[in-house]
Amino acid sequence: MEAVTGSDGPARTEESLGRLLKRSEQTLLRAKSAAVKTVGLTLPQYVALAALAERPGITSAELARACLVSPQAMMVVLKAMEEQGLVERTPHPRHQTVLEIRLTRVGGEALSAARKCAEPIEQRITEALSDREINALRALLARCIEALEGATQRPAA
């Protein structure tokens, strides 16, 4: 990488950690989006279907949290999935105002097909790293998250 001179100090020859994390995330998301698109899903739909397969009967708010999106964004995804017949929402047996979400047969089939396309992408990452490196990367990323979450929760000095 070429040296970058900034007004705040000496030249930097390495990409910032934040930029590198963002590039890796975007690269992963682009690859997975392209993979699941081949079976007619968007990446948010794939993520939501996978979460529903793990926790059938959850609410839209719980699904939004599981998918790391806002409830409003999840409602857009859910509406499209419901129109495609991928999910169904039914009233909770005891709380009629609460809607439970479940995969339909079509949704389960779509998820299965999408997994066959998306899982090899993550497999390429794990094949590029040793078990020790994977464990170290997980630990380092967890520490980054903790450091940032802690910084946002502390009052400014």
C-alpha cells in the first residue's frame, strides 16, 4: 500500500483497522448476496429465514434483533417474504395481538437451496485460516466489539 501523508502526523502505510473491517464485511456481504440471489432470495431474506429455522415462532421484534436490523427494516423484509409464501404469521395461542412467524414449506426449501450456495463462501474463509487463527480472529473481533460498545456506553469526558 502506498504511504498516505496526513496533516495530523507521519505517513501511514497500513490501511486503518476500521476500513479493513468494513472492506472485509462488504466483500463477504457482496459474495453472499450474489450466491443467494441465484435461488431468488435477498441476503436479508436469507438471514431472516436462517434465524426462523433456529427459532420458529418468534415475533418480528425478536427476528429483527436476531438479524441485527431495525424493526422497521424487518417489517419490509417480512412483508416481501410473506408475499412470496416463504413465511407465515399467526396469532400466538394465548396472546392474540402477538404474531408468531414460521417458515412455510416453500421457505424451508428456499433456505436449504440458499445454504448450499452461501455456506461455501464462509468455508473459503475457514479454509484460508488455521484453527488457531480462526479462534484468534474470533477473540480479536469480540474484543473490538466490546471496546466499541464500551466506548458508546461511557459518557463523554
